[in-house]
Amino acid sequence: MTGGTSGPTPDGRADDGPTVVAVRHDDLGGLRVERSGRNGAPDLDAPPEDDGDHGDPDDVGQVDVDTLNRDLMALRKGRALQSPGLVSRLGPALVAALDLDLALPETELRRLAQSGIVEAAQALAGDLREAVLVSLAVDGWTNVPLLTDRIDAIATAMDRDARTARRRLDAATRQLADALASRQAGEPGNPFAPTGWYVESLAATMRLDSASARLTEDRVIVADADGLDTVTATLSVQALEPGTLPELGIVAEAGCRIRGAHRVSESHWRYELALPRPLRAGERHRYVVSFSADRDRMRPHYVLIPLRRTRRFSAEIRFADADAVALAWRLDGVPPAVLEDAHPTTRTLTPDETGVIRVRFEQVVQGLCYGVQWRWA
């Protein structure tokens, strides 16, 4: 099985959008469905005063553009994103808009903040995008410690005086705040990875100790926009032989109800889950969904391929006994093609005496495979 928002496939894949399970249905009626259960001071380079309270992104509601703009204006002073003690330079609105975890090591926090800002800056015109990234000391500007020097460089590139360059930079910073606020507002975007939430954790249990495989996905999500009432996920299940996809059963175990399911391709499904009530930005919610299918018709792997930000992923795979598999191996952030090759990695796994394999991944990167692949004995 494979998933996208976070899910596995009987053939072994899961992503933080979808989970793949072999299915041949045109609409929800073809499935067995059960229900249970985010102005400039004269001294440009003076860092902002630190009051010791940097806020908790989970306590920040939907932020407005003015608040984000102030956070960005404060951040660009001095060494900006390259400042030591970066956590003290990130305003709570910016933390919420970028979905940052302030408990992360500073190097990782800097990487994620820079990545999110660069992504949002793609909405700006080329010259303004370059100006705002230079002001924030991104990439090639990491060794220019003063904002005044970076503004001089912007003025030279624009063939304007420093005062004009500063005005344009302020406008670009405002546009960046607009882009970040729009992203946090949860605009629809791609249907396979809509915005509005991220996955804090996914704990999956795959039971393969009977003829019917049963996968249970237990997710904790965090809303980054007010009013989140529906989430999507995907599941992929590939058959061992063409045209032999098993029937897929879906059960909403807790924290949601199934609103709809859509077959995207023969082996890939996207489903919509309605939450009990709309969530506030920063609010956590746990929900549990189970899938069942014919074990013998599925490919031997269970993986997550996250389509959205996912912090932690763990999986427990239960075989009938320790001798049920001839060989098993760990897939730890590999390209999807490695999964399709079905070739053992150097990180082999052995079921414990009860036939269980457990894996855990603390740093998950979108678009890569995480999980377990095996060969039956």
C-alpha cells in the first residue's frame, strides 16, 4: 500500500495525501464503507528587542498581512535568516505561516524557514523576488552581515539610489507577506495536496496475519487556517497481476466520517474526510481510518510517500509469525523508483519472535518513500 497525505498500500505505499490500495471502483458506491466511532527604524541593522516570549505557533490564529509584514521587516535586519539564535528572530505570525517547529535544531529550523520563504516568494515579480530574498540573506547573500550593505547591492542591481531601492524592497516585503498569508489561508491548490493543515504524526498498523490485510492509520493533524472542516488523503494499492485488484473496505474509526471517495486511476484513490467540527488555526486533531483488502492480491510493501509536510511516521507490520517472510528491508527516504525495483537495500529487517516489524522515521521529506518492503517465505 502507498499513501500521500499519509497512508500505506497493501502493495506497500502510503503518502500524506494518499494511501494506495488496489481498488477497482468508479464511485463510493463500489466500496464497502462503514462508520464507527496560522516601520522601518532608522537603524536598519539593529535587531528587534527580545522580550523572551516568542509565542507558540499553535496559539496563533489566522494571521493578517500587517502582522506578517512586521515580522518580515524585523527578521531582515542584521544577518536576517543567518542570525545566530534564529528562534529569537522569528515572530509568532511568521512561525505560524511557515509551520515551523521552534523545538527543532537551529540548522533545520533555518533550512525550513528559508525553504518556505523562497517558495512563497515565487509569487513575486522577478526583480522584487530577488530583492526580498537578498534582504533576508538567502543563498548567496549569507555572508553579507548588514542589511544596509544588502540594500546597496539591491540598489546597484536596480540601477536606482538606495532610498528608491528601499521603497521597492518594502513593497516586495509586503507582497511576500501577502503570499504567506494566502498560503496559510488554505487556498485550494492541487487537489492531491490542498493546503490548510499538516501532519504532525502518522502511526500505522498493518496486519498481515490473516487472508485479509487490515491497515489502520492513526493521524494527528494541525490546522494552519481557521475553519478547516475537511481533509483529504490518498491510498494506492497495486495488484500482483493486472486486473486482479482486491476489493477495498474503508472504516472511519474515530475523529472523522467519510464524505467521499474518488478513483483517480486503477490503483489510486483520493478520499475526503469530514471532521466533527471546524478547526481553528494551530488546533490539533486526531483521526483514525482503517482499510481492508485481500492480502494475497497485493504487492509486498507498506510505504508512506508524503505529499504534504509530515513530521513523524511510524509503522508496525504484523505477520503471522517470524518465518512468514524470507527477507525484509527498510526504505528510508528513497526515490519511488527504488520501491518499484523491489531490490533489497542494505538495511535489512527481521521480525521479532511474534512476527512484528516496527520502523520509525523522525525526519520525513515530501515525495520520498519511507517504510518496509519484503519477500514472502
